[in-house]
Amino acid sequence: MNPLLLRPILVAATAAFAASLHVAPAAAWDPTRNVEFIVPAGTGGGADQMARMVQGIIAKHNLMKQTMVVINKAGGAGGEGFLDIKASKGNPHKLVITLSNLFTTPLATGIPFSWKDMTPVAMLALDEFVLWVNAESPYKTTQEFLAAVKAAPPGTFKMGGTGSKQEDQIITVALEKVIGQKMTYVPYKGGGEVAVQLVGKHIDSTVNNPIEAVAQWRAGKLRPLCVFDTKVLPVTEKVSGDMSWADIPTCKSQGLDIEYLMLRGVFMPAGVSKDVVSYYVELFKKVRATPEWAQLMKDGAFNQSFMDGADYAKWVDNEEKRHRDLMKEAGFLAVN
């Protein structure tokens, strides 16, 4: 063939090949089977409620092609769930929603696990803690309650909480130190059960998260005394009678100088690719943009902080150090 005739053919073929390299990139990673969303806590608590809300939002708005399945693995103070994630290295179809037992469980039990055995995905929110009593109790204020605890024989008052040597008991120990009196701490499997026990007067108080007790408060069965934050909650919509979340004073303003917020975040197994992590970060951003999520945040008076990437990892690292100090002060460390 005449070389002059061949040259246009070669040029055209080269151009076609070059163009093929600039075709729309391959589709980003997508789950290819059901995604397990593990809750390292019992049913009815804040983590369980949030995980199931996320599941429902994803299904309702078709945010994921595959189905999300919520699985509770509460054994060993949540260690069962965390060890499952640790053993699932590289599995892109597993997530875990975390609470403070991310830090407290390995510190209190010695279970061979650390948040560094997982891949941080995103902080969804921070959860508040409120001091609750039964609505039929005589205590209308934090001061009245604290005075009664202080005047009673040690161990008379029962504080209910989720698990042992976890966030609820850490706050209880801090409360005991402030008032100089011991209480009897009664552990339950989840925040939902804790609220029910307080309604039934089997315990005298709790430090449940807002979302774990809002239904009972709305029904007039429980009474909030103070919130363990630096400022009052921003939600002004009425919840029970003429009270809103914003009407609950801070514990610090009531003479109880204790502050504590809890992580509601997501991790997944180690060894997953950046594309996988990016997929889930974007998924949770879509979840957070829905009206259902906005309603959950309002109902539970959540601090709506969001983080991902290096900022999230740095925050978690600092929280681990803070919890080690808190656990040491409370005498809850299994190992130093």
C-alpha cells in the first residue's frame, strides 16, 4: 500500500485509541451485596436507634443499590461487634456505628482491640447526656436531687445505665465525687431498657441520651434535670408540656461541674480502599441531607458536628486519650 495512503489510517487509529482513554471513567465503587451495619450495643439504645434510622433513610430514598442490614452484637460490652470488624479486614460490606465503648470496652476489659484496628469513615453527630428522674419523684431541680442523694445512706440511690465501666458509669462516678456520696450503679443492656426501668421506678435516676428517653419524657413519665454540656441545647420546639430541650439547664450551672458528650460515628474494617471509604462518606452525607435525619437530630437534641478523613481520625485519637484519663480516674482500667 502506498505509504501516503497508510499514514491517514494510522493517524486515525491512533486518535481513536487516544480518545478511548478519555471515555468517562469506570464507575466508582458500589456495594455488590448486602451491607452489614453492626451495632456494638443492645436494641433500643441511641446507637441502635440511629443505625436503624440510617437503614430506613437509605431504603426510603434509594440511596444505595444494595440493602443495609442492622445487626446488634452487644456481647462483651460491645466487644463482640468490634472484634467482628477487626476480623473482617478488607471487607467493604461491613460498617459499625460507634459510641464511647469504642474506647471504654478495650480499656475496661483488656479485649485486644483498638480503634486503630479499623478504618475511620465519618462522625455523624455527637450525643448529649441528660440527668433524668421519674416524673413522679419529688425532685424538681438538680440541687434537690443532689441534696437527697447526699443526705441518704451510701448506696441508697440507684443510678441505671448502659453496661458497666462505660460512659454512663463514668458520669456516675464523676457525680459521686462531686457530691461526696456513693450511689448504687445498676447496669442494663441498652438505653431503651434503662428508660423503661426508670419509668417503672426500679431505679432512681439515669444519665440517658436524649433520644433514649424522649418518648418517655413526651409521655410525661420522666423529668430532665440538667444536661452535661457546656451550653444549653439549641432545640426550642416544645417536647413535653411547655418545656423544650433548650429549657433544660446545664449541669454545670446547677452546681454539678461535669461535661460529657459521646461519639456517634462510623468505622469499617482495616484494609479497605479509599474509593470504598469515599463511597460511604458520600452516602452518609446524603443521609444527613434528608428531612428524616433533620427530625432525628431535633428529636434527640444532637450536636450535629460532622467530620471525616484526617480530622476525624485526629479527633478520635484525642478522645481515646481523654477516656484513658477518665477511666483511670474512675478506677476502671483493666491494664495501665
